[in-house]
Amino acid sequence: MEDRPQRLTRFIPKTRRGRIAVALVLLCGVLAIWWFRSSPGTPAAGALIEKSQVVKREPFSSTINVMGTIGPGNGIDITAPFDGTIKSIRFAYGDLVTQGQALAELDLSELEQSRNEAESAYLKAAQASEDMMSWSSGPEMSRARRAVTAAIYDLKDAENKLRETKALLDRGLVPRSEYETMVQQERSRKASLEAAQEDMDTAARRGQGPNRRMAELDLKNSQIRLGKLAGQFGGAILRAPDDGIVVRPPAGQGESASNDPLHVGSRVSKGQLIGTIARAGGLGVSFRLDEADINRIKTGMAVTVTGPGFNDLSLAGQISSVAGEAGKDSATGTGKASFTATARLNALTPEQARRVKIGMTAMVIVIAYSNPNAIVVPPEAVQGAAPTATIMVRDSKTGKTTPRTVGLGLVSPTGAEILSGLKPGEEVVWSVAAPPAPVTP
């Protein structure tokens, strides 16, 4: 059996040319291993890779993405003109209606009762006002004057009897007690006259000043109420104010008192929202904004709207309103307040209007900020935060990189806006961690 040194000598070429060939093969293997380990395209996982970019001006924008619902952007509300019940319904939510088309009819029985009560109050107020106008010749003043006249006659009669009794007393024909009785009667008649005169003055004052003004106001108010009720009879039939689609009122605003859907026999109150006419071509989208984003949104900002129901369409529009108060139920669950905003879409083509339906889910992209001529660098190139953010800049002459403080604007996932400290043409340098090497099967 051969030993190990003898077995190895079998693989060593005997000629000089063979030895050179073996040495070249070994050298190529060593070089291949060295190149694989030192190649820049396959660094070790976690190693830093240097990247650079020459700065130039380019468009930059910051967006806010939220979910919303398609709704009537330019609508006209339909409200109940008076308290009553639904007598008939001639539409369904989602129907396309024309201007003047009858939508519903209200029962007039309660309105007639209210008008009769208002007319009765008006007649009473008119009578009271007329009495005030002729107060001086009215029955109360007449009674007061008669009472004064009767008191004057009684006093004169008492005075005559007192004089006669005094004459008889002086002649000794009557006792002094009878004379004193007549004196008391005269005093009583004077007091009665004074009371009657005071009553007449009081009655005269009731027909003047505030009392007369109150009667005039009562008459005017009752006349206005009667006129309003009489005018409401013409609104018993609710008609479409314009062409468009009848949209269901928002939850909590259009239900009846029992929260039932609108139907024949439903009771509605004056001013209750029954529906909204969404004008053709005037759709919009409503959405909720977090309190961190609400101050970034202003009316007039451009929006782009897409949705799963019309995913190949991209609709444009503008912010039309932003709520100034958080929703009542916004803080439940998340602990953060949210605000409602609406955007009105640009006029749709007939094909778009056919596909985009009210109530569809929509993805709203709000362009909160846009600068068409901004200096933008990758977010990874920025170190720190404003106002001490820095960027590594490479000198074009020496090739050295030095940190530089820059004014940082908005930052998005695709880039960071540089407001100051950097000029177009300069080279920005940064490092990123190398990704893990792919696993060879």
C-alpha cells in the first residue's frame, strides 16, 4: 500500500510545461476568490455603500392621502315647509329628476288646524286693538264716568241735607246726634267721589302708553303668523328645485322622529331635511382629516380622486370647504380629533358621470404643497432635523466631502426640499447599508 507522499507525486506533472499549466490554474482560482470577496457589487450585508447625486432643480410636491365618499358637491336641500305627515311619495333616492317635478305631498289637516288657531288669535287681537283705539268712548270709561257723576250727585244731596239739619239744630228742632249723622254722610260721599275719580283716571291710563302698544304688537304678530301659515298651503307639494339626482340625507339629519326611513305616514317637522338635489356635473367628495393634517389643508387646493368603482379614471377637483370644528364622534377609539373636509370635482364627461355614483368609496390625494422649481435631495442624504439639518457635499476640485448646514423644507418619502445652503450643480454624498447578498440555490 502506497504512503501519502507517494500518492501525491502521481498528480505532479513530470514535464516543465505541465507544471506551468498547474500553476496557472491555481493562480486563476486564487484571483477568482479575491475578486468575489472584494467586488463592490456584492458587499457584505450591513456594510455601508456610498452614493452620490448632482443637485438640480425639479418639481416637488407633498400630498395627503385619505379615504372619502363621493357625494353631491353642488346640491340644493329639500326641506319640509311645515309640521305634518307624508301623504304621498313620488320619488326614490338615486332617481334623476327634472326641475318642477313633484317629489312628495304633505297632509294639510294639521296645517289647517294651526291656521284656524292663528286666525282666532288674530281676531281677538284685532278686537283688543280696536278697543284701545276707541278707549275713551268705550264701556269701561263710560262706567267710570257714570260712577263719578253718581258720586257727585250723592255728595250734593248730602251737603243739602247737612245744611237743612244745621238750620233745624240752630232752632232746637232736632237733636245734635242727627246733625252729626249728616256730617258723617257728607264725609262718606266725599270719599266715594274721590275713589270714583281715581278709578276713572286708572281706566283712562289703561288705554294709553304701554297697554296700547302691546295691543298693537299682538295684532301685528298674530297677523304675521296667520300670513305665514296661509302661505304654507302652497308648499304642500314638494317639487324639485332643479335638474339632478335625489340624494339621501346624511345619517341623523333626515330621519323621522322614530328614526324610520321616509315613507307614507311618516311625520316630519318644519325644516327637516328630506333629501338633496345633486346637480348634474356637480359631484364632490367628503373625507375626514386628522388633526395633524387639518392646518395643511386650505380651500382651493387641488385634489386627485380615484376609486375602486372607477379605478381607471382619475378625477380632478379642488378643496371647497374645511370644517372649523372637530366631529362629535371623531375622538372615539383613536384618541385624536378629526375634521370633515369636502372637495368639489371638476365637471365630468357624460361617460364619467355614468360610472361615478354617489356613495362610492374614493381615494383622495390632496396636493398640500407644490414647488415646480425646487432643490430636492434623497431623504437619506439629510442628517438631523431642522433647523440644524446637515448634508455631506463633495468639493468638485479636491474631491473631499464636508458637512454643510441647510435650510430644510418639507420632506416626503421620495425627497427632501432644500430651501437654502445648497446650489444646483453641487454633488451630495450619503451612505446606505448594503442589502443582504442573494442566496444562491
